[in-house]
Amino acid sequence: MKDWFVLNTKPKKEFQVEKLFIAGGFKIYAPKYIHENRIKPFFSGYGFIYFDYPAQYQMVKYTRGVKRIVGSQKGPIPISERIIQEIKKREINGLIELDKYGGKPEIGDEIEIMEGPLKGMRGIFKKEITEKERVLILLSYVSYQGQLIIEKKKLRKVLKV
């Protein structure tokens, strides 16, 4: 019976594995995103493949670039197609949209925190800290002013009307 499974690839072999499986007639989903003008795997070292277990197991497992099929000692563990669909919902033109809260803020822009315990607080975008996509913002809340380092994905640029 065919199901979706998580495929673990060898380092930097995600695109090679995807091409091989497509050429072999398999249904494969390897989400991608753009970072610094390059297309990159969304899940580095992983993808999803739809195949008939156990009939096609050996063929999938021993394809060049495949490290393993994620599972237990009893065999690979199937995943729900719903998971694939949820990931695909975040795609725009075949790429995962990382800026889910709108445009990218620039230095001096007013921003709002959209997630976490400081949700709703506003501040000024001060600078980007490339490590782990974090940014430094100046908080201005009531009579408090301070600086905070936070993940960029938790912010949105406040639009001027």
C-alpha cells in the first residue's frame, strides 16, 4: 500500500535525490525556499516520498544519495498526507514563503511583535543579526525603552496609512 514517508538524504544531496526519484516515476515532495537569492531545501537533509511499502522499499532505500527512510526497527513510519498539504499551503510559486507577516522590515521601520510573550509590543527595527535570522529592535512600550534581540520571523512591519 502506498503512503508518504520521510526520506533522510546524505548531506547536500537533496536536489540529486529529488531528480533521481522524479526520473524513476516516484512522487516526491522536497520543500524549498529562497535564501540570499539561492534556492535551498526547507528541511536540510530531508524530503517526503510516496511509495509502496514494502514492495518498493529496497529500491527507495538504496537510491544514490539516500541515507535512510525515517522509521523504527519495525520499518519506515508513514506520515499523513495532511502534513504535506499543510506545508504546501505556505508555498508561493513552488517555494515556502518565509515572510509570513508581510514585507521585510528595514532599519528605522516601526515593527510589531507577532508571536510569543511580547506579542503586540511595538518598536523600531535597529539592525539585523544574521546568525539564526535574528534582529535587534528598540522597544518603546509605555514608559519603557530597551533593546531586544528576537527572531525575525516573529515580526511584522507596521504599515503606515
